[in-house]
Amino acid sequence: MKTKVSKPWFILPSFFLCTFHHHLFTVCYMKHFISLLIFVSGFQYLNAQNGKQKVLVFDIKEEIAPSATRITEKAIKQAVDLKANLILIHMNTYGGLVSDANTIKTAIQNSKIPVYVFIDNNAASAGALISIACDKIYMRKGASIGAATVVTEQGAAAPDKYQSYMRSIMRSTAEAHGKDTIITGNDTIFKFKRDPNIAEAMVDPRKVVPGITDSGQVITFTTEEAIKYGYCEGEASSLEEILEKNGITNFEIVKIEKSGIDKIIGFLTYPAVSSVLILIILAGIYYELQAPGIGFPLLVAIIAGLLYVTPLYLDGLAANWEILVILGGLVLVGLEVFVIPGFGVAGISGFALILIGLVLSMVRNVNFDFTLTSSGELTNALSAVAVAMVIFVVLIIYTGRGLVHSSLFKRIVLQNTLSGSKLEFEQITIDLTGTMATTHTDLRPLGKIKSGGELFEAKTMGQFISKGVAVDVLFQEGIYWVVKEKK
């Protein structure tokens, strides 16, 4: 027989109290655990974000020229500012100027940030030099690298002085990557990472590289050949694949585009735009000669001249001496307008120097050495000037004084010296032949005469006649009355 034993009265409250404390402890524990999870997750997220490697990418998919130099220097500078981990060049070029390629090569070699290149089809000539300077080269299947012989635009090899320079910088660029140490048994071999002989043979067809070329042809590697002979780290089909091959999976790509200045330069150096600027230069000078003292046409000509020359100078085409030729021409024209009477040797020489300077500034030449200047470049330069000249002549013939006295021109030029005159552009019905008139302006040889209280366009047969001088009217030639000083 069991005897019922009663528990003390405080056991039940104690049980509930212990249970409450147990749950309270559990809740607090879970709360801290969740907080810890959130903290760890947040830390991992921030660490992941901060762990992103910055990859700065820019294109060289055009002729190697000053614009390529500018974007390279801009990219390297911005990479330093952003503390980028890698610079990646996306390349597809047939080459260009050796001088700019050498500048880009030097900038890459001096970069403290690794520079890789992705050859997306072609890295020929100057492009090969830039690629060899990079820390790593990757190529798309079917791409090529090499053929670095310096040639003219006609495809002929340039003189040996150019080839010698290119051979030297190609070889030194390959040597700059140093040597690998190869240990085979008891032998230690030091082998160049990029064989300088191969780099030199990309320029010189006479260079023999055993096992690669002995046929008198410059070396151009396919992707597979470049990998085999140490001129490519691997094949890739995209920028992302290159990063993955280098263990970079968490990255942020920063793309560098051409600056606004480069786009403006490209627009202003377009042949059609150059023709318009040349036309404005010539027209401004002409109308300043026709109506000396106005100043506005000359100001327009100077602005057009700056817009014409500055982009060519920044693009490496216009040399200092070529700009001086243009300025010398302007000085001679200025002397003709303001100092020397008549329109003779100074004015004609000035116009000739301006035209010569305009043509030369559009083509590559080193002190009149046009070896590396293409016939296409010379044709474009001559065509731009010729088109401007033809339009200029047509403008003079068919507009004459009409442009000077248009409503637009009157709004921006002071007309106080011409008030009260009849300047409408209409056929002259008054016959002044055999009469006497007075010069209203200087005739240089163009200007105005006054007869019967009216103004008329006039010119001399090359002589200079000052303002206020009596003249005899000889005959009419177009819109002009031909006069001579009264004896």
C-alpha cells in the first residue's frame, strides 16, 4: 500500500521559476546569437565589397597616334588615383607612329600597377611594341602579333635609320622582362621570358631565329605560335576570361573613354571641317584688305586659324616651324594692309606662306622629309586647301561687296563712316567713265570713291592711292570703277 506523500508547497513555484529562467536564458542566448550572425554576415559582406579588385580598362582600337598616347596617360593616372589593382588594354590596331608607340611603351614600363593587354585580332607594328611592353599578353583565337617593320603609307620599307631605331626599342623592350631560371639536373640556364631575338626579327627580315624563321620574312605570330614562343600568356575570348585565368573572380571594371578634347580634336581635323576653317581664314584676310580698319574679319580669321592649327599641333602633325610659316604669312599680309602701300610682294608672299603652312601642317614630315607621309595624307591636305580656295574665289566673284554690307555684317561692324551712302548691291546704272571723283577710303588697290555725293566701289591697277585724293575714272570692270590718280 502506497502512502501519498505531499510535496512542499514551494516546489511548484520553484519549478515554474526555473522554467521561466531557462526560457529567459534561451531567449537571451538566441538574441545574442542572432546579433552575432548579423554582425558576422555584415562583416563578410563588407569584406567582400572591400575585397573587390578594381580593373581599369581602356581601348586602343585605332591608329597609334597622339590620341592613343593621351588616353594611355589618362588611364594610368586614373588607375593610380583609384588605387586600381590592374590595368587592361583592349587592343586591335595595325600600328601607327613609332614616336607615340615609344611614349606609350615607356608609360607602361614605368607603371607601378600591372598592365595586361588583350589582343582582340591585331597587334601589328607599333601595336606589337606596346603589347610586348605589357606584363602579360592574352590573345583571341585567330589573332596575330608582329610585323613591326617601319613602312611608308605606300607599304615600302622606310630607310634603315627608322628600322634601326625600331629594332633597338623592340629588343630592349623584350629584354626588360628579364630572364627565367631553368634548372635541369646540374645545369642552370637563364632564359629570357621574351626572346629579344624574336622581337628584333619582327622588325628586320634579315634576322635569323633558328627554329622560327630563316626565310627572310619578318615574324608575325598567330595566337598558338605566340604562346609557344613566350609572346603570349594564353588564349582568351573576353576580358572577364583573362581575369579568371589570373584568379580574379571578384572585380569591378572601370572603363576609360576618350575625353571631350579628343572628340573635338577629331572633329576639327576632319578634312571637310579643315576646308571650312581655311575658307574662313582666307575670307577674313581678304575682307580686311578690302575694308581696312574694320578689324572684325581679321579677328574671325585669327580665331579660325587657332581652331585649325591647335588640334593639328596637339595631334603631332603641325610642327613649331610650320606654325611660324603661317604666322609669318599673316605678318606679311598685316604689313601690306597697314604699312606698305599697294598690294604687291608682301601681300602675295604672305598669302603664299599661309597656304604652304596650312598644307604642311596637315601632313607628317620632319624638316621636309616626307618619307613616312602617305600619298593619301598629302592628297587630303591639298584637297582641303584647294576646295577652300575654289569656294573663296567663287565667294569673291559672286558676292563681292554683298557680304560686307549684309544685314548680319552691319549688326556687328560699326558703320559710322559709311552713313548716308548708297551701298545697295545692285547693277550700276550711272556711267562715271571720264569723270573725276575723290577717294573716300584708301585704295589698296580696292576701296571706295565718292562722286556726286554717292559712294562707289573702285580699284586701281595695282597702285596705292590715299584717302581724299582726286582720281580720274577710266572704265568699269564688274562692280568696280577702275581709277588712277589725277595728275
